[in-house]
Amino acid sequence: MPKLRAAFLCLITLLFALVPGGCWDAHEINTLSLVSGIGVDAGQNPDEYDVTVQILKIADKEAEPKTPFLLLNATSRNVLEALEEIRLMNNRELYLHQNEVIVICHEQASRGIRPLMDVFLRYHETRMDVWVVISQCPAKDILQVELVQEPVTGTALARMMQKNGSLSPKLAVNMLHVTEALLDASTALVIPAVCLSDEMGVTEIFIDGSAVLVSDKLVGYLDRDETLGYALGAGPIHSGVVEITTENGSAVLYVSQSNASLKTSWIGDRVQADVSVKAALSIAEITGFEGESLDNVFQILEKAAVEHVVELISKAFEKSFALNADIFGIGNSMGRT
């Protein structure tokens, strides 16, 4: 028995000695191109994708690079082929696991995003928390801008989406949200829209409302008020501000929490949708209301806030009808009743 145990231990030791240590797919960081952003533009031909990859430059200890990123571009019949072409023209291995955002241009979104999203979903390095935005200008123009505070556009966009997502989950969309929406044939997909501004010679990126996609194709945009109305009506909102103007004065109200519920019913041959919103508001800034008592000011602001929220949600509903896009999930609600 002791001899058998000793033989067994020798066999285990030999097996451990034969197995190589370390990670089988490990790469040194100086052999990788760390991708921070991917832009997808429409090619000249209807079946082509113009793909731009933003690659971080790894700073040397002695000298900072003049430009913190490198852009590589390729055009092909599908996104995967374009990425392979970029790999061939690059002397390092593309590392997409660090990618923070996918920027899709207006024209490509109008053609449809399902095929390119399918490629990213199947690609083993793609994370489901990568942010997705629609650009009203070419996606490569967004990625090539070197911003003042955060020079790397991919990182800057990711931080903007994180900030929006902290205000409301309806104001930021990642790969997981896009996938869920594409699988849901009834509810339209609302994605943040970004564009460029040039003020006093400084180019900046800002969020300009939202893009609305039916199935997987862009059908139109919500402006800022309509986007806020959509967020209020679809809920929840964790924080934000609402500006109120009355005959006696104006105020900026801080929204600390807002939740919405949707109830649908048939009225004859028409669908009626009732949205109920419960919100906690506090006064952040107030102007005017001279001579008014404090209780009267609170009553005026409360009434004005309710009217303003109703107006914002109504604007979002009207644009939803105009675009023939169910952004509030009325179809799903009817299916549950």
C-alpha cells in the first residue's frame, strides 16, 4: 500500500511538471494595439462598411506622444473583414477587449445596424458593456477629434455615457441594451446621438438628443426636450433638473428621483396609454415671486412642474407617433393585458 501511494504521488508530480505554467493566450502589452473606440461609417457602395479603429498610444517614460491615439481605417463588405485588414496593416495585435465605445454614423444607421451588431456580438473580445452612440456626422470625424480635457475621444464618450447613465438608464445604451432591443420586435430602440460643435476655434463633442431606430434602422431623432420627456415617461430618472417658468417668476427644480408606470387599455378600436409619474423635486434656483408667500410659491411651482412634465412627455409621444416608433413599449404593455 505505501508503495502504491508513492507511485501515485510520483505520477501526479510528473503530470504537473509536464503542464506548462502561465497563460496560454498571454501577450506582452508592447505587442498589443489597445483599441479605445470603433467607428462604423457607410461605404460608397450599399454593401460596404467603412471601419475606423482608434488605438491608444502607450506613452514613453521620457516623452509624451504629440497625439495620444492612432487611427486606422479599412473598407470592406463586412465589419470583420475590415478589422482583419486593419490587423494586416498594423504591426501589433488589435486588442478589442479595451474598447469603450462603438460610434455608428447616421447613414449607416439608416441602412441598418443588425449585421454589424451581430459581428460584434460574435467576436470573442467584445464586452457587452461597450457603449453605443449614433453620430450625426461621419464616425471617423468623431474619433479623430482631440479634445482639451480628455484627448482620447473613445474615453471621453465613455465618460459622457456613464454620466448620462447615472442620470437615467434610458439616456445611455450599451451592447446589452441594443441586443435586447433588437430581439424585441415591438419596442423601438432609442440611442444617444452625438455631434461636433466648434466654438471659438475649439472643437467639442456633445450629446444632441437621441436617435430612434425601428427594427434596426434609423427613422429619426428626438430633440433634447423630447429625450427628457421620453426618460420621464419611460423612467426611471435618478437625478436631473427641470426648468420652470411662470407669470410670477422662474425656477430650476432638482429631480432626485422619478419613476413612471404605463397602463394601456382598449377604447373601442383605439389603444389608450396612461403614463403615471411619481417624482421628488426640490428647488435648486428661484427667481422672481416677489410679494408671494412661501406656501403660495410652492403651490405655483408644483402646478407648473406637473404641467411641464406633462408637456415634455406629450412631446415625446407626439414624435413617437410621427416616426411610427413605439419608444414607450406600448405594444409590449398591450401584450401583457
